[in-house]
Amino acid sequence: MSIRIVTDSNCDLPQGVVDEYDIAVIPMYINIGSESYLDGVTMSRQEFYEGLPHFDSHPTTSVPGPGIIIETFERLADEGATEILAIHVAGSLSAMVNSARLASEEWDKVPVTVFDSGNLTLGTGLQVLAAARAAAQGRTMGEIVALLKDLASRTYCFAALDTVEFLRRSGRLTRFQSSLASALRIKPLLKMNNGEFEMERVRTRKAALARVVELLRGLGSLEELALVHTHAPEEAEALGCEAGSLAPGGGFSLSAEVTPVIGTHIGPGAVGFVAIKARE
């Protein structure tokens, strides 16, 4: 039995991890004007974030259709996969998981299980990594899915945004809301767990960063802790130092610059954490 893992470029796993566990990563699309780019393939994170303030039109994002996903399933089956597990960004945020389900219904060469991670960035990535490790250990599909359901319930993402402007550009806020928030120096704080997405409004950047650490402390003991940012490595490092004592074993599992697919909506300068709460 050979279970292969499929995910999307939202997962933000380092290429070394992807290669080590032979994970198939399907790139999502970044659309700028009439041009479409494959996330991480035909447009890098550096190119995206450096260009973001200057693009003629604000980027949008889209997901590959079932036909593209089926091509990945076909390749894995040809390489010897007897089962495929597709783990994707939260369905409450993206149509990716639905596209994967449609692909699995249209293709029947080997069984495909589709799992909604209920999270984003490394909140998805850490689940993908856990599934890949379990598959390498010879665990069954049923055992891996049970593991993922448990992990999803304990995986949290907290991030402080630097501006509301990109939420407005992507349609998450009206121009009036954005102008009012900017005038009041309001900084959005995003929270995600098990498919539930929330946003807090904090008055200043300093208060937002302190609130992120407060939320992290509120989880209690942690099983894993990862650091994420959108083109803000120095701020992320400073925030990481502040919360370093909360990391299991005194270190972060992973650190990642967040994919443009998410950066399109939250803009540069966001910093935060993905945490897996320890079992009680």
C-alpha cells in the first residue's frame, strides 16, 4: 500500500520538506490584470511582494479546475500510489477543496480522500507534514484521517496585519470602513481554527502584536509552534523572540513567508503564528 499526499501552494511548506516526503503541491493562481501566474512557479514570493504596491491592478486569486488536479492524481497513480490523500486550505476561505472533491468524483483509478484542513498557510502545512510522516510509517488512510481531524481541532493561526488597505482592495472591507479604520489607526487581527475565521480590531500596531502573543499564551501548552509573515522577516523575528519561551523545546517547528495567494488579501507586513495546542 502506498498513500501519497497532495496539497496546494497555500500550505507554505519549505521545498526541502516537500521533497523529503514526496508531497505533491498544486500551485494556485495569482491573477494580475489579464495575466495569470502559477504561485511559486511562474511568480516567486519576492517578485510578488516587491511588486504588490505598484501593480496596475490589484491581484486576485483563483484555484485550478478539476482537470488540472486530475493530472496530478494521474501522475501519482503512475508512480505507484494505491491511495491519494488531498489536504487543502480551508473551504471557508477558498474553493480549492471543492475543486479537489469534484476531481475525485470524476476520477477513479485509485481511491482519493479529500480533507479540509480548516486552516491556512502553515496551519494547513503542519497537517500535511503530519499526514506525510504517518503515511511513511505505513499508517492506514483511516488512521491518517483520524489524526488530521484531531490536529485540525487543535490548530490555530493568529496574525496581526499592518494595514486594512489590502482587505479593502480584495473586497473584504468597503472604502468607508477602510478609511475609518485607517483614521482610527485600527489594525486587524486575524484568527483561524477548524474552519472558523474571525477578525478583531485593535487600535495600534503595538497593541496588535501584544494581542497575538496574548492569544498564543491563552492556548496553554503547545505541541508545535510556527512563525509566519508576509514579507516582514525582521518584525517576524522580533515577534518570535518575544514568544520564543512558548515554543515546545524552545524552538519553532517552521518559519515561512506566506504565499502570495494569502498576501493578496492581507498585504505585506503581517506577522503571526500557527500553533498546535497540546492535547489536554
